Amino acid sequence: MTDRMSRNSQVVKTAISLTPVVLNWAKQLAEQKGFGSNFSAYVADLIRRDNENAASYKNPVADAVRINNDVKIEKKP
């Protein structure tokens, strides 16, 4: 079984509600970013990227501290 087949077997379908204006805008973005008409793949990619970004904020080497809308990086030993 290939990795692609494995991922497909774990896919769960769900529904989201968007206004027509937002849906059309998002579909245009998906097409511009190379997803063609595969809107689901675009949404999945957005979630994956968000997850990767969230993981990068949990960097054990440095913590970001927000003080008066300024971000200060404190390096841990």
C-alpha cells in the first residue's frame, strides 16, 4: 500500500459553511495557489501550514514575550 493510499483511507469528510462571497474568494485563492478546483486540498493545506506554524512557536530554544505589542525573544540556555 502506498503512502497516498494510506492517507486516503484515513480521510474523514466534513462540511463547513461559508458565505457565497467568502467561498468565491477562497476558491479563487485556491486556483491561484495551484490547487485548481480542488478546494478541499487547499483547505487541508491551510490547516497543515497552520499546524506547522503553531509547532514552530513552541520552540524550546527561544520564547517570544509580547510586551506592549512589541515581541521580545528570550533565548533559553
